[in-house]
Amino acid sequence: MNQPFEPAPALTHLDSRGNAHMVDVTDKSETRREAMAEAWVRMKPETLNLINAGGHPKGDVFAVARVAGIMAAKRTHELIPLCHPLLLTAISVELKAVTPDSVRIVATCSLKGVTGVEMEALAAASIAALTLYDMCKGVDRSMQIDWVRLLRKAGGRSGLYQLEQTP
């Protein structure tokens, strides 16, 4: 016989029986919400030099990764099963070369709505990193993606979250 499952209160995507479900946000108040996430891509210094010099045979690596990150943020609800579709009002994806061997990606998403945008910012940073990897794998298969994490989130019932340390 199935026993009722009592999840921890923080696991909002599980019902009282332990089944996954989409959180009901019908009665939540609309507020301004923003989230910022980052990802790092580590590579050979020669690969970073090639990107910086604009000499990559596939074109502007940062521009393509930026657009991919923006597209991912807009489609997060299609990638992560229990995410709500959101009407994002702003998406920013910034890529910065960090010598000698890294690219830091910072994605920021915002809206006025009833649920947060953390997953959209994380998706944007992640997909931008994966796109950078995809574009450069022909010259450097040893690249690695690190530090995909939430840096900041503001708005909603839980208020402000700010990561205390960054690499």
C-alpha cells in the first residue's frame, strides 16, 4: 500500500504524495523579479587568443553564444519540465575573456510577474557556455564548463539572494 510522502517544505515541485507537479502561482502577487547567473568556460590560452583575435573560422563566437543564451532564456519552460512560461521583459548575456584561459558568461533576466526567473538566467548562461564549446570544439576539445550558478536574485516572497563569493 502506498504511504503518503511528506516532502520537505522547500521542495515545492512535489505534492503531498511525492509526485512532481507544477507549482500553482495563481494567487501570487505580481512583482518585479530579476536573476543573474554565471558560467565559466576554461580553455587553452591559444583558443582564447583565437576568439579574441576574431580569427575563428565559424565567425564571432561571442555573438553566437550571446544569441543562443537569449534564446534559451526565452524557451526555458520548454527545456525544464516544471518551469512556467514567462513573459521576460529583459535578457542580457555578457561574455568576457579572462586571460589567460577563460570566458566568463553572465546572464541577467527580469520581468514583472508572479514567479522568479532564476531558471531562465541559469539556462541562458548554460546554453551560452555550451554554444561557445560547440563553436570551439574543433580547435580545443579539452574545454570545460565550470561554476554554473546563481549569483543574485531579487523580488518575490523570498526577497534578495546574493552569492557571497565568486571565483
